[in-house]
Amino acid sequence: MKRIALLTLGLIGATLSAAHAESFIDYAHVRSVTPQYDRVSAPRRECTDEVVTETRRTDEHSYGGAIVGGIAGALIGNQVGGGHGKEAATAAGAVIGAMTGDRIDNRDNGPTYEERPREVQRCRTVEDWQNRLTGYRVEYEYQGQRYSAILPNDPGRNMRVRVSVDPAQ
């Protein structure tokens, strides 16, 4: 019975050690390192200052002639007719006098145009494509076999590798 128990324990121990692979750290020779890039769009805002010329219309309109003409026309119209006709003549004289006085006063005051330079900022979005480093493709050799991996850093001439040994069955 003791013999069977010892034999069973030995088989269990051998099975457990075979299931757990041994590993160790060693060094491999690096044959080549190639940087790996992704092309990424980075939009940016580009602004420029420009000088533009604005043309403005200015009307220099005077109302003094209309006022004086209206008063003069009302006084002249008041001198014509009698009764309700006098009131109508006064009103008509005021309107005609205001229009005439306005035309006389503003006959040389046509619209004028004035040009003013002004600075304006114009902006636009520009697609700026950039290459971003994502890692390094490393070709290396260990025990006569060639391997490759993508690594975050350049490992140099030699690199550490984890070697795992498993029994073949």
C-alpha cells in the first residue's frame, strides 16, 4: 500500500512539473529596427490679417431750406384768398415753399462717397497631416531562428527575450 501511495505521489509531482513550463531570460541579437508610423490628421486654425477698403455713402442733407421755404410759403399763401380758401392757400404755400426751399438749399449737396481702410482678420481650418511614431518593428535572431515583434522602444543591438521550455509529448 505504501508503495502505491508513493508511486501515485511521484506521478502527480511529475505531472505538475510538466504542466508548469520553466522560463528564463536570455539575450537575442537584433538584426534590424524599423520605426512604425501612423498618419494622423491634426486640424489647425490659420488666420491672416488683411486691409480692406470700405466705401460709405454719406448724404449731407440740410433741413434749413425746407423750414425757411415752408414759413415763407405759408406767409405768401396766407395773403391769397379769403375764408376757407385762405387756409387751403396757406397750407399749399407751406408745402410748396418747403419743397422749393429744400431743393434750393441742397442742390449742390449730392451724395458723397468716402473710402475707409479697415483691418479684417480672416481665418480658416487647415488639415495638417502628421506622421506619429507608434513603435518599432524589430527583427531579431535567437539560437539560429529569426523572429519579429513590434516594440514601444528601440532595443539597441541586443535585446532581452523570455525563453520558455516545455516538454514535447
